[in-house]
Amino acid sequence: MKSSIEVKQVNIVDLDVDAVVNAANSQLLEGGGVCGAIFRKAGSAELAMACSEIGGCETGNAVITPGFNLSSKYVIHAVGPVWQGGNSNEVELLYSAYKNSLKLAKENDCTSIAFPLISSGIYGYPKKAAWKIAISSCSDFINDNPDYSINIIFAVLSEESLKLGESTIEMIFAK
């Protein structure tokens, strides 16, 4: 099987994949948005306990826990940067959050993974720029790991995000 990247308009917690990625905060605490939805569906108490045992995660990095009540075997908690105007290493940190998530997926034999658009919600990262980094990081990972096959799905809720994600994939793969 060849690796792939696609965008779907679906709630991330409803996808049947090996791992879902949580747009986490550095304390790995239950938050709102995607993070809150993942905690609620997985089982807040169990996921909070697993996260507290890890203790935290630096921006740009990722850690893994069981998926508990999700259909996914794992939750990969990736900490993206808060947008501060673009001059505080945000590009590198966001790229790294995706790359480290994919490295964890590979280490845990995942053949499918679902991402939200990390940092583009309450962290304020501009969506168009966030898409470019997300797709570039995933594409680079696929190119750097030709021996490993993974289906990468970006789960979005709006038609606007779906179209922006699809056009970014087309732009990057046209090069």
C-alpha cells in the first residue's frame, strides 16, 4: 500500500484509524475544541490519568497514550505553538509537532492516523499557513520513510477548511 494524505469533513473522534492526534496543550490537560471532544469520547478520567502519568509535553513535540473508549488504539498528543505573529519559531514548532506525531505512529505500527489542523483554533495560527506546514511536514515524512505506508487523514468540520486543505494538497503535490 502506498502512503496517502487526504482531507475529510468529519469529526475526528468518529474516524476508524489506528491513532487520532489531539491538538494538546503542554500540560496535557483536557481543553476545549478538538482536545475536549477527544477526552470526552475516550473517557475523560482515563485519558487524564494517562496524561498525568506522562506529566507534560514541550511545544513541537508529541506523546502517546491509549485510545481508551475511542475506536482508535492510540491518542497522540501533539503540542503546536501559539501564534505570536510568525517571528517566534512557530513554523518550525508546528512542522515538528506533525513530524513527531508521525514518528510515534511509525514506532507504534500505525497504518492510519487522523490529524486536526493543529494550532489553527484557539492558538490562532492562520489557517492557510497552518495547512501549508501540515501538508509539507506529512509529505516530507512520507518521502523520508519510503519503507513505511500510512494513510494520513485531516479531519475538519467546515466546508471552508475542507476546500483549503484540498487546494493545499494539490498545490504541494503539483510541485
